Amino acid sequence: MKCLLISSESAEVLFHWTDPEFQQNVQEQYGASQEDGQGLPAFEDSISTLFAPIIISCSTMVDRLGDSYTSFTTENNHIYVLHQFDECLYIAVNGDGEEDEGDLRRKIYVMKKMIEVMFGMVTLSSSLLRKELRPQDTEQRARLWKHLQSLLETYSHLRENDQSFLVEAVERLIHPTLCEQCIEFLERRLVQQLNSSVERAGEEVLHAFILVHTKLLAFYSSRNASTLSTSDLLALIIMAQNMYPSNIDLDDSNPEDIDSTSGSGPESFYTPEPSPRDGDSSSSDMPVRGSTPVFEFVDPDVQMAEDSLHTLDVPPPDPSTPRRVFLEVSLKDGLYPMMPHSMYCLPLWPGITLVLLTKIPTSAVAMSVYTFLEAFAKLEKRLSEGMEGSAATRGQPTIHDVRNKLDKFIKALGPSEMKCTQLQHVWTEFKSRIARGGSGFNRDLIQSCKNMKTQLCGIYRQCFLIESGPADIPRRLSPGLQERAQTMVQDKLMDWKDFLLVKSKRNITMVSYLEDFPGLIHFICVDRSTGQMIAPSLNITERNTSELGKGPLAHFIKSKVWSLVSTTRRYLQKGYSTVTLRDGDFYFCYFLWFENETGYKLEAGDIPVLPDDSAPIGMLAWDYYRKLLRYYSKNHQGEVVKCYELLTVHLGVIPTEVILQHCRQLASKLWEPSRNPLL
């Protein structure tokens, strides 16, 4: 019983995702549509009717009390978590006990992050975002919602099964020699050839990286590129996985003895595939994640609604068609969020993908739009705080620069564009209000600021979200150039592909740590400064056997690790950087600490305490650790401060002093063999 809904203040559904059980419950309660081809709108109406009282209640509380509830639990133990972003209300629901308030809040923030990556600065205008999320055309709306639903399902799957998405950090394949070779190949051959080709249509490859499932084999950024944030990289991995899902059960291969190839010695070991049991189905009959769910009921009305949805199915995207993504760019003159890039996701083999991120020729327009948006947002804030219009504008040291730059910007856009004409009109009105002054000046100028921001977002939308211009003008890397890039990397990795697929499931194993750390069952170490993590593999599938076995014990340990991460986040939210607790036969430890560039451990300081309804701790939806590092660095001016986390699981019979000694030794050992920076 799971649901996520995005609604306007007027209870208009902007997006919804439901699991089969919740969908069945709604359809049984309100009935399916009786009209041909109207299955989707009928379900929209039903879910809108279901949530309307909550949405209206929330809006009423905001209007009359200036406050609203963030979560509540019903008598049947359904948990509702709500969060208002501007004029969009996000509601996440769980009724099966599998998710708590923290999980639902995290899901809301991740959904918001994915929408920002897809729509960029259009998300800063509620009116424009409503149009993007709810297109007038029903088929277009169905395709968009299906894509967003698929992204959410992909994220949920990764968070439930992948440790890197559990702790929200990037996991690298540990093979220094191959990684170094691949980085050199990306730099000196691939990116260089792509950027020197006449077929790139003005685009410039800024970042290139190779994924093996969700693990990073190699990452290269050109000299002109900004650092790619961990938040954006995790979002891109979700998108890549959504386009080309990894199914560990299906793409398991029988690994040969590759110890000599990997050079990893005792870190790589393999368990033979079990003999097939009677009645086992072939791999072709096994359900693949992302396929259409099979409902347990066969109501004809429901079947009709499903059939109408199937008619709206679209084939998988053409790999040669890039996706427009909006990512953070950090330059010398400041930070620019949601800058437009093109993302090319090129499959090499099942489970191995090449991703290219390019800078588009008109990206300077986005930087100008953000600069103007920031200036008007600051002015609006000063006016809202009660400053007189003239004082507010005088308080902005760059207001005259903004005026001159915006005049030049509008002139450069050209008068032919409809949006540009509207922007020119609103800008002229804004300048006349400043010159006019008088009573009511404050209130009118605040509205003018809002209008300017909406018009600027409209220009941004027209430039980067709407396909314009003659169809015969290439606006991307040519298909031939993409194919050559794909072939080059395939040739480079041809002899390694089977090894890489196996290595991704046995990246690090506990075997090599047991001699030095007897009693240690599992650990996760995260470098929050670079957003990278190291942990032994915990792949538990029907065909694979982990070091912990294949039965209830393996699943039990995995559930304990997931539970430990959730527990430590709650303590970190309350300001605790160290947690030790005993749970039955196990002993859990968590440490967060800071070091300087030389590896010297810095004195522990106070960790800020966050309210219960704050953004979830992590690096995907909201980079908590970036803010934490900034907060801690205030007392260490001139030093490069790094932040680390370590989680360990020991057998409870191990003495406490030995466990703490293990943690100290493990923390100093872990990052030594993998210091080569890939990010």
C-alpha cells in the first residue's frame, strides 16, 4: 500500500505513483471507468477525490494559521507525510508498514530532485512547472508520468538492494590498474576525438564515465569542466539504470577463475551456481524489474483501464537521442544550479554503460537567467521584509549592473521570440514602477519581481525544454559519432567485460579482512568529502550466494545493516556523531569524524541538531554533508577539512575494547589502496 502524489493547491493532480495494492484499493473504492479509453483520467479523478480533503485542509491551515501538518497516522496505521514546495504539495503514503516517516520524506525529496534534473529552473516557477508536469495532451501526460513513475521505482529498487544508494555515495570498482588505464583512455582518446570532431554540432564533452551496474569503473572530466556533484552523479546513475536496468539474477554469468586477471588475491572468490531444481523456470520466463505488474484480480473494468494504458506505451528511447539534464556547475565566479547539459547513455553490454555529458552551445543563456533570477529574488526578499522600494534597490549594490545586463540580454535574444516580447513588456513595466515610486510602491514592486522571475523562467523553458528551430539543423552529437565512441570503448573493454560483471558483484569481500579483524561481519566506510564509499558486497539473489550464505541468515544481516543506517541517521539528526549499540548477538558501531588534508584527526565539535521534519540526511536529494563541512570548517580557516563515516557490525561476543580497536585500525586502512581520485 504505497503512493506518492504531487498536487496543486486546488487539488489538481500533477503526478501520481501507486503500487498495485494501492491502485486496486482506490479502484475498488471508487470504481473503474466505464468509458473506452478513459481509464487513466478516471483513476486521476478517483485519486484526486481521495486526497482532496487532505489538500484543502492543508491549504486552509497555511492560509489561516501560517502553518500546516507535516505527517499524520490514520486509525488503520496508514502513514501520510506531506511537504509543500512553493505551490506544489507532495504527499507520500504507506500502509503496509514497510516504510516509516523518514523513508517517505526521503522519497518526496528524491522525487523533487529528479524533477529538478529533468526540468531545471522551470521548477522555480510554480505556474510553469504545473504546465510541464500536467501537459494538456493526455497521451503526452501519460508518457511523462510513466517515465517519472519508472524513475521512482528504479530509485526504490536501488535503495532496497544497493548499499551505495542506501548511504547515498558512489561506489567505485576497486581495480587500480584497469581504472587508471580507462581514465587515460577516456582522456587521451575518447573525449579528445569527440571534441575535435566536426560532427559534435557545437557540443563539448565535459564528463565521460563508465558504469558497471551502479558502480563506477572510470570517470574523466575535461579541463574546462566543473566538478560533478555527488548528488547529480547519483541522479544520473538512477537515470542510466532506468534506461538500461541491471538484473543481477538474469545477467549472472558463471565466473571462471579470474584471480590471476584481477590481481586481487583473496578478495575475489566465487560460489558455484546451484543445480536447477525441479519445476524451475528458464531465465526467459523470469519477471524482469520494470515489467507491467500482474494483478491478482481480473475485473473486466480494471482490465479495460489497463488496456487503455498499454496503448500509450512507447518503445525504449533511441540511445542516440540525448536526454536534457540540468546539473550544478561550480565556477570561479560562483555556483550555478540547474545548468543545461545533454546526457548520452550508450550501452556497451548488458550491465555496462558509457555515459557522456556535454555542454550545449547556448548554456551561457542559462547562466544569465540564473544571475537575473537571483537578483530579483534578493530584491523581493528585501521588499517583503518591509523596506521601501527605493531603499531596497539602493541596498542592492549590483542593481544598476543588472539593469544594464538585462537590457543587453533582451536585445541579444531578439524581438522575434514571443516570450522575449513578454519579458520586454514586464521589464519595461518594472523599470517604470521603480522610476515612478509613490504609495503602494512596495506591494506593486513585489508582484513585479514575481512577474519578472516567471518571465525569465519562461525564456529558460523556451531555450532548453522546447525543441525549436529547423529539424534539419543538428543539435547533438551525430549518431555516427556516438556509434564510434561506443565501438572504441567496447574494443578497449572486450577482454575485461566478463571480469567486470563478476567484479561488480564481488567488488570487496570480507575474506581479506577476517584475519586482521576476527569477529567483524560487515562494514561501510564513506568519504563524505568526495562522496565515495567502500563496503563488502552484499548481493543476495536466488542464483547468487554471498559470504553470509543464502538462507535466512544472509537476509537477516542485510536487514540489520539497513536498519543500522536508518538508526544512525536519526541519531546524527539529533547531533550525535558516535553511536554504539548491542542488538542480540551483534554489536553495531557508527562514527563520524573530521580530518585535515594530511590525515590528522581533528577535534570533534558539536553537530547541528535538525528538526524532525527537516530534509533527509544524505547526498542525493539534499547534500547534508556539504553543509556540515561548511559549518565545521568555520573553526578551521585555511585548512582543507574532510569528513568520514564508518559503520561496523561485529559479533556480540567480541570484547568492546577489541571492537573499538578494530574500528580505529579499519578506518586508517580502508582508503589507502584506493587513493587514486576518480571524481
